[in-house]
Amino acid sequence: MFGNTKESEDSKKTVTTSPAGALNALVKGTVIEGTVRCDSDLRVDGAIKGKLSCSSKVIIGPTGSVEGEIRCQNAVIEGIFKGNLYVTELLNVRETAEIDGDVTTNKLIVQSGAKFNVACKMESGASANGTVKHFDTKTANDGTGTATKAVAAGTPGVRN
């Protein structure tokens, strides 16, 4: 108990990992310039100038701003973003958001009131080879006046 220092030295060497679903936060008034990488969710209420790479969700709060590049799985934007945004799954743009730049995402929600001035490319994040599916509108008529729909790879599809 009193004379054994080996046990206390070993306990100092233990490395703890963040639990799944942990949230990192950058509070209002904090500014980071450079590259930020994280595995768990990140909420930005301060400012980041540079690159942000997150394996999970990025939330830019109403007072938050990011200028540069973001690569993440999901994103919720309530504040300001300027630059290149790459989201492999869902991008949710709230009514208080201001976004300028280039956006690549799989799914997109833009709420009324948001400022969304971007060049947007929609592509599947699950695509293994990185190919993009292009959708074309084709007219197909089987003589009964059925409606047509947007189809992939130029193959017409008919809705009955």
C-alpha cells in the first residue's frame, strides 16, 4: 500500500480511449488554424480555418464557422461554411446556415431560409470504385400514356 510504487506507475501508463458516440466541442471564441482530425462527433461553435477530417458527424452550430475543407460522414450546418465540403452520407443544412463553395454528398436536406450558394454534386458514399451515377430523364411511351421517370445509366423506366 505505502511502499509499492510499481502499481501507481503502471496505472499512469494506461491509455483511455473515447467511448463510441463521444462529442468533441470547440466553444464560441476559440479559433483553430490548421488541420483537425477526429474519430468521434465534433461540434464547432468557434472557428476553424483549414482542414477538418472527421470519421463521424460534424456539427457547425449557429455561432460556428469553418473556412477551408471538411471531410466527414454526416454534417449538420447551422452556422457559416466556406470552402469544399465532402459528406459521405447525409448533409443537413438548417435555416440559419450560410454555405458557399463546393459540396459533394450522398443525401441532402436544405431547410427554408438557408443561404446555399454552392456547386453541389450528389454521389453515393457507398460507391466502392468512386464512380458517379448520372441520372437522365428519358421519355418512354408504351402507347398507354404512362409517365416516365429519371433513370440511371440512360435506361428508360416506365411507371404504371
